[in-house]
Amino acid sequence: MKNICVIGSGYVGLVTATCFADLGNKVTTVDIDENKIAKLKEGVMPIYEPGLEELVERNVKADRLNFTTSYEEGLDDAEFVFICVGTPSAVDGEADLKYVRSAAETIAEKMDHPLIIINKSTVPVGTGDWVADIVNRVQTEAIDFAVVSCPEFLREGSAITDFMNPDRNVFGSTNREAAQKVADLYAALNAPAVITDIRTSEMIKYASNAFLATRISFINEISIICERLGADVTEVARGMGLDKRIGPHFLQAGVGYGGSCFPKDVKALANMALTHGMHPQLLNAVMDINDFQRKQIATKVRELLGGTVENKTIGILGIAFKANTDDIREAPALTIMRTLANQGANVKAYDPVAMENAEREIRGVTLADNAYDVAEDADVLVLLTDWNEFKQLDMARIKGMMREPLLVDGRNIYDPDAMRELGFVYRGVGRGYNGEGVANGHAAHEDMAPVAGD
Ligand code: UDX
Ligand code: UDX
């Protein structure tokens, strides 16, 4: 049993705190948001994360997990303090570290015994050293501390499973003993530990997320080529992914990556390279392709509607940036809905859990009660998040409710042949041949001659 303080009770902090408590530690979560803490004390979750509520309840009952707005209370008796505050993008793409700075300053002001300070937030390379400088500067008397980087690799929607079954954990510090102590907190999980210096650890996080984003942009670029040449990207990805050197993960073509991590992390890494005089060509391409992918969806809708969306009703299924979360930060749906609404469409949308967040964020979009309400009198239906509940909708009923049977499947969750049999005009992403794609202006299956260059 260790005494742990976690600063920040968002998607990462709350999951980290709860999982450490579940492993038998005594954890206090500190957040400056009084409302959030008050709700947590009443058992109300500030985020949607499968399994979290039950786990929080169990650990609160067992008196292993507490919530407070007071740093003094959080740091009291703590041996470890995890910084899990947000690090959003600043205007020029670099990570905005104001919350990390504020957390580090307050820790330095309030600490009255030695501490291991752990950066879990994703922070630019060099931030660990910067945090150590802040603590040294702010402390009124010199109390021993060490800074360790221990990046998070938690996917929203499966964050608890990711915490409990990690592929690896990474610990970076100039103080090897401190890094080992943090690694010991994770020892029960039996995952490989990478113990390294602090800057390397910080870079492992950026490089991992940038690589995953690169795979997504890669398959999205392939999807565009597939569409033109009459191939099906879902089968291409399967065929590629069975090669052990490639692997099957993060090869789903779609509407582009979103969320609180990939967009800001790729941007921040590119910015780090740029500010050090380098030209991050690959990262720039990854971002360009991702933007293009979102635009492509709006283009497909426009094309299906004969060139204009004006006064047409467009039904959107899914707003969250991915399934199993209520998070709409950088969600492709936001950009796509805004584009269509700006072009004069009536947009209505539904998401199983992101409606409250959507209501706060989006103007000019009607929010519907369920998928069937979205379909009612719609000229085109656009699927943007691959929630399970959209996979087996009564599509015959949906078609009957729509003004036109036009379907854009931004996540390739429907079978193109089955949709066509139902009478839909179906457009997936990168499904050239099976999905009625267009090659050189003709339906792909009518134009299967070898492509120029053969
Ligand atoms: C995290 C990481 O910090 C980010 O770097 C990573 O890349 C993605 O995940 P996340 O948990 O998604 O961020 O952020 P958010 O859900 O916004 O939660 C941050 C919490 O910190 C909020 O509850 C906020 O109130 C709290 N906070 C913020 C503090 O307690 N103190 C502060 O000074 C600022
Ligand atoms: C990511 C990292 O995976 C995780 O390790 C941590 O650093 C936080 O950030 P998260 O953003 O929650 O997790 O979700 P993830 O499953 O990685 O998906 C990110 C985005 O990529 C989503 O918009 C998703 O829909 C998209 N995606 C993912 C694809 O478009 N295709 C894929 O094959 C996989």
C-alpha cells in the first residue's frame, strides 16, 4: 500500500487514481474544479468511461479513494504525486503548459515532506526538467524531491482495461531510484517496464501517438486511392494486417483521427521539430491527410445531393470522436457538421452519450433523441462514430423514413452489398469496387481495366 496524490480528475487523472486505489493503494484526487469534486463525492462521474463508476464506488467505500480541492489534504502523507492536468494546444500548435506550471507551483508551495512528482500529462520534451526548475524556484525551504515522467497510454472507452493490462509502462528520470519506485507502483500489472532518462520517456509518448496517427493517415490515404482504383480498403487493411511485421491495429480508414490526444500531440511534436530548425515533413503530411479526410466526407455528401447541400436535411449518427466516450474534443463530427451547416444544410444529429457535451459546444445543429429520429425526413444519413448501437439498426425502417435513400458510412460499419440490396445509395470510405465507388467517372466495376502505368 502506497500513499498517492493525483492532481486532475479528468479522463486520465480519474482513471489513474481509481485504478491505483483498486490495486490497494490509498489515493487522494485533487482538482481545482469545485463542482467536479462535489459531484465525485456524491458518486456522480464527470466523464463517461465504461466501468469507471462502479470502480470509483467500490474504492470510495473501501476508503482507498478520496476527492478534494485541497492540495494540503492531497499531499498529506503522500509519497507520490501524479500531475494529470490537461495540456491543450496553444494557438501555434505547441502544448499549453499553464496547468502543469500551476500544478507544479502549488505542489512546491504546499509540500512539507519529500515527494516523487510524476508527469503523466503529455508534455513537450524537456518539461520534466522545467518542472524541477519550477519546484526548486518556488520552494521556500529545500525539501527533497524527484521528477519522473510516466506517460499515459490510456484510450478513452477502454482506459481501465488499458491501465490494468498495459503493453508496457515507461518511466524516465535523472533519478534512477525514483523512477524505479514509480515502476514498483505498476509491478503488480506484470508489464514490461522501460526505465530511461526523462527526455527519452517524454519522446516515447509523442513518438507512439504520432506513429499511430501516421498509420491512420496512411490507411486513409490508401483509402482514397482504393476508391479511385476500385479496391476495398477494409480488405486491403485486413490483408496487410495479417503480416506480422505490419499488424492489424490502427488501420481502420474513416473520418480521420480526433480526440484530445492525436491531433494535439502530432501538432506539438511537429512544432517542437520546427522550433528547433527542422522540417517535420511526415508529420505535416499526417496532419494534412487527416484534414482532407474530414473534408472528403462533406464532399461525398454534396456529391450525393447533386452538388449542393442547401436546404437539405442531413442526419448525423455519432458525434463523439470515437465510440464508448462522451468526449467531443477535436471530434471529426464537429468539423463536418459545421461545414455542412455553413453551406446551408439543416443538420440534425444524435450520439448515445455525447449529447450533453454537444449541446454546450455546437450551435445551429438540431439534436435528436435517437437514430430513427435522425433518419426521419433526412435527405442523407451520415455515420461518423462507430457506436455498437448503430451497427444493427433496422436499416429497412430507416430507409422508409428518409426522403432519399442516401447513406454515407464514414466508418465502414455497414455491408455495402446489404445496403444496396435494401435500396440505399451507399458511400463508404475507400470501398471502391464493393462500395459503388467511382473510377475515372464510371462506376468502378464497369471500369476494371488495368490502370495506367501498368
Ligand atoms: C490528459 C492529459 O493531461 C493530457 O496531457 C493528455 O494528453 C490527455 O489526457 P485529460 O485527462 O483528458 O488530459 O484532461 P481533462 O479531462 O481536461 O482533465 C484535466 C483535469 O485537471 C480537469 O478536471 C481540471 O479541472 C483539472 N485541473 C486543471 C486541475 O486540477 N488543476 C489545474 O491547474 C488545471
Ligand atoms: C489515444 C492513445 O491511443 C492513447 O494511448 C493515449 O495516449 C490517449 O490518446 P484515444 O485518443 O482515447 O487514445 O483513442 P484511440 O483509440 O487512440 O483513437 C484516436 C482516434 O483515432 C479516434 O478518433 C479514432 O476513431 C481514430 N482511429 C483509431 C481511426 O480512425 N482508425 C483506427 O484504426 C484507430
